[in-house]
Amino acid sequence: MKKSLMNWVLCLAVAAAMALPAVGAAPGGAAAGGGAGGFGGGGGRGAGGGRGAGGGRNAGGAGGVRGGLDPAAQIENTLSTIRAQMVVENEDEWKVISDKLRKVLDIEQKLSAIPNPLAGGRGGPGGAGGGGRAGRGAPGGAGGGGFTPTVDANNPLAVAMNALNTSVADPAAKPDDLKPKVDAVRAVHKKLTSDLTAAQADLQKYLSVRQEAILVGRGILD
């Protein structure tokens, strides 16, 4: 009886010892995000890195790069949206409105597109390292670099502002260097503002009350 009891205890101990590695390995399985990484294979939320593959929010961590349409294309997209909202089906009517509206949008775009070369863009954040409970995945990618602002050569205000900011960035710039550039910015801004007022008044003459209300609501007309 005593020998049987000892054999039973020994068998129980062996079984418990064999079960321990299986219990310890459970968190590292697929359900807990173990050896295969956290949310993605071998890494963080994406393979080997942060939100994107091996990097920050963009692939390779190349964040901070500004993309988009050129100014003319942006205006054409805006015109298409406004035409749909106004429900202008007559081509002759839209030709008159769009020509005058395009002029307003162009001036407003020039007044708002002011570059500042002193303010560089921030690169995308580096991706977080992956891993579950049983191991760490590959490290995230490095954050992206900053961007270099571009200046629209067709925008006199942007050109004047860029010249001013370039001088301001020079610690050795003298008042005699800065004053003409400040005056140039103010002169161009004043002219564009005057042109905008005239273009808005000209456009308004060809609009119905509803069309005018739409443009005021969009901030295109005052």
C-alpha cells in the first residue's frame, strides 16, 4: 500500500513537471501574440515596425512629406464641387460664372499660400518595436526627415515672402536689407487684396441669391 502511494505521487510529480513548459508557452502562442509578434508578424502593428511596414505612419518612416495637387488642379476640383452644389446645368451660364469664380479662387489661393522656409516639416515617427509576451519582434523603422517648402513662382506674394524669410534667416542681415523686402511683401499683399475685392464684386453680379449664399457659406465671398 505504501509503495503504491509512493508510485502514485511520483507519477503525479512527473506529470506536473511535463505540464509546466506547456503552460509557460501558452502566452507566446498565436492567440497571445507570442513568437510571431504583437499585432503583426514579428513586429508591432505592421510587419517589423510601427503603423507601416518597418517605419512610422508611412512606409519606411518617410513621414512629413507633403503631397497633393498643383494649385491649378485644386482650383478646377473646387469649381467642379461648386458647380454640383449650385446645380448649374446650362453650359453658357456656367462658363460665365466659372471664369469669374476661377479668378477669385486664384487670388484667394495666392493670398493664402505663403511659404515659410524657417519652419521645416516634421518627419514621421519611428515604428514601435513588435513582440508579444514570449518575445520581441523586429525594431520599428526610423522616422522620416523633414520637407523643404517649395515656392510657387507664379505667386508674387509667395515669392516676396520667401525672399523676406530668407533674409530674416540670415543673422547678419541688416535693417537696410530687410526693409525693402518687408515693403515688397506689404505692397504685393495690398494689390492682391484690392484685386480680390474687385473680382468678388464682378462675380457677384452674375449670381443668383442662392448661388451667392453658397459662395458666402464657403468663405469665397464676403
